[in-house]
Amino acid sequence: MSGKSESTGNSESKKDAVLKYAFYLGCATPLRERAYEISARRVLKELGVKLVEMKGVNCCGLPIDAVNHEMTLALSARNLVIAEKMGLDILTLCSGCTGQLMKTNKHLKGNRESRERVNSYLKIIRMEFKGTIEVKHLLRVFIEDIGFEKLKTYIKRPLSGMRIAAHYGCHLLMPSKYLEFDDFEDPKFLREFIALLGAEPVRYADEKECCGAVIAGVNLDLPLNLIADKFRNVKNAQADAMTTICPSCHLMYDQHQSSAEKMFDETYNMPVLHFTQLLGLAMGIPAEELALDELKVSSEGLLTAMEQTAYVGQSVRKVWS
Amino acid sequence: MTDNAVESEGVKLQTPSRVNPEFKHEVLSMPGGETLKYCFQCGTCTSCCPIADITDSYRPRTAIRLAQLGLEERLLSSDTLWLCAACYTCTDHCPQGVEVKDVLRVFQNLAVKKGYIPRVYREVGKNILNAGYAYKISKFKMKKRIEKGLPPLSETPPAHMEKLAKATGFHETIAEMEDEE
Ligand code: SF4
Ligand code: SF4
């Protein structure tokens, strides 16, 4: 069934109907990366997408999969059941949550043994997984439910002259048999999104390199090595900024950027914006309403350059550096 | 290859009593561990792994081989078991259809049962049991949410967390660790 009660099913009518989702925040977004939540809510309001808050939800389960897989399945299934009761598809912001919820959903729908096992846990809290909804990351909602063509009509201030590097991260693409989205080895969806905003998507070495967030609590040095690599590659390609689609990736590149700079005695000074912030800017929403001031690596230089280029029509990099 | 050398050296050092021939069957019987038997040691997983790329101490192929050989203790007690970044690159590239990341996760779950677990998971586990979220929820942050015009964060019933944790054995793991404190 479709979780969007006001749409009737086929994709054409879907794109015109009011879109409505059960909004799943997860942990990292509300508790570590508030700017992502603020900017996502702001652009979705502008786009007329209805978000229904999910009551009583819990962590998606991914952070403890290494400890106890059964508990992870129980936690993610519990979230799915809450959305099932609401009769709505889930909209996610975090790639980690998306991957975990989609995997559990698909696995439990298709595997009776696992479904019965997980339902035996859920029964204790009077819940039952039925398998009636889908899970979608916001970017996939833009692509599949709203459509880039329609999204384009909202772009009032194209980000012309901005060179932006896309960080895809892992969990929106892999494992591909569960995610079934784009080409997991050479994805293009985020570059296309950047182009849609009027900016220039920058290609750089090892675009698909992981941010390492999952092991940051066990060994921070390894992820810092990974992100330093990323910054070098992105800078080599002369990007003005990076964009992410996941709070954990963002946390690594924004909040840990200075640690990587210290570790390697290098300067990156690379603003990392949530893709929702970029979209908001391109839609003409004021920077204050997109929580740009909450970024650790300041985007002020970038924004000033943007203001100027809007009038003179030259590249941001020339103005900025 | 360096890891090859390390591996064969390790194998020679093991005494027969340290080999558990049942171990691979235990892995195969666990959800996610079923594909262990398909691995033919090509090394694709290691060569595409972002962590193996930056440290010599992490080798997914070697971990799989240790399990196939029954070198249980050596595999489960290793710190490097916890360096998997869960990116699934290996899973998507394995020519044999081994669910590499899932198999590695089964090793981690088995290591936990033996008492091997990095400290950070205790913290995360406790947070989830207490309030349903992986991070601690501070009053300050909740106030800040409202100031910023965000709706209050939904509250998770702790009783639900506890019941699920008891049913899945997660509670035992976290509680045991608290005892050790
Ligand atoms: S890629 Fe697959 S078959 Fe090759 S070593 Fe890794 S797990 Fe084994
Ligand atoms: S899932 Fe783990 S082992 Fe596999 S490629 Fe990623 S980090 Fe390496």
C-alpha cells in the first residue's frame, strides 16, 4: 500500500498529490546535527510536504548491530510498526537509519522465519510487524516522489559559480540488493542534485570513500585518516564546498574537520553543507532560517561570495580566494 | 602479501587444542552467517575495504579464513574485529556472494558473548536502554530545540526498551558490563 494517504498510487498522480510521511528523525540528527533537521523541515514546508511526527520511536538499531543483531532487528522493526499503525511511509534524513530500516523492512517482509522470530519479541510489547509500509530517504523523495523537474520550479536563486563536491556516503547505496538505488560504484544522483541547484558538481578522486563514522567511537584515528584523504581530494579538485546527505557523515566532515587538520598539520577550511541547506539557499530561503550559523566550519566566506557573484556573474572561487 | 604471511605464521603457532572445528558451524547457523562457506579466499573484500586501505592491521579476508579454520579464540579476541566501518563495500563486491559484512557482524556478536566488547558500546547500549536513543538526551539540548522552533523530541517508553532487550539477550550484555564497573 502507499503510505501517502492523499495520493492514489500511480507515479503521475503521486507527483501532484499532497505528499505526507511519517517523519523519522533517528538519533544523530536531532541530538548532534540540529541544522540538518531545521533546514530539512524548512524546505519541506516550502515544498508543501506534510510531515507527521512519529510518537514513541527509538534508535534505528544500527549503532548496536555489532553487539546484538537481534536487538537491532527488534528496534528497527518497532519503528516500522509505529509507521504501519499511522498508515504512512517513513521519511528519513539519516543514511544509516535509512539503510537499517530498509534492510529490516525488506528482510522481514520476505523471510518468514525472521519475521516470526522478531514478532515473538514484539509480541511482548503488544506490537506486530505486518510489512505494509516503505522507507524513503529525503533525497529519494525528491527524486522519486516529487521529481527533479518539479523541484526545479522552486529554484529562485541558482547557486551559479559554486563548485560543490558531493559526498555520497555508503548506506544509501549499499548493500545494493536492499537499497536498489542508482549505481553503487559510480552513483550520479547527488551530482545531478547539485546541478539542479545551478551549481557545478565537482568530480574528485575516490568520491565513494567512506567517512568512517561507524568506528569513530572505537578508533578515531582511522576515520580522521579517511576524512583527511577526502579533504585533500576535494581541495585538489578546487571545490568551494562539500555537501552531505547523512548526519553522521556531516559530523565527521564538519565537526571533526579541525581534528584532522591538527593531526596532519594541514588546513582544509572546507565548508560542509547539508544538502537541504543548499536547496534552501537555492530556493531563496534566508540563510538564518537554514541554520547555517550552526555549522562548525564557517560558510560565511562562501555566502558572501555567493551574494557578490549573484550580481557580477563570475565564479565564487575567484571572488572568495 | 603481508597478511598471508601473518596468517600462515599464526596458523603454525596454534596448537590443535586451540582449534574449534565446530566454530564454523556455529557461524553458519546464525542469521547472517550462512554464506561463510562460499568464501574461496580471493581477497576482493580486503582489496576494496576502505579501512584495510589505511591500516595493515585490518583484513576482512583473514577474519573469514580464521573462522573457516576454527581459530575461534584468535579471531574473537582480536581488537581489529571492531574496525569494520560497516560500509558494505565488501558485500557488494564479493564474487562468491558472501555477505561479508554480515558474516563479520556475526563474529562481533559472538565475541560479545565471550565478553569481548569495546567500551563505547556500553555507553550506547545504556543510552538506548534508558531512553531509546543512542546519544544521551540533555535537558539543555531539549530546551534549545524548542527555542529553535523544533517540536519536542518524542519520548520512548523505557519499559519497551527493557522488554525487547530482555527478549533478545541485549539486556544481559549491558547489565553484565555495568556489574564490572
Ligand atoms: S571477496 Fe568473498 S570470496 Fe573473496 S575473500 Fe572476500 S569473502 Fe572470500
Ligand atoms: S563493511 Fe567493513 S570489512 Fe567490508 S569493506 Fe566496509 S569496512 Fe571493510
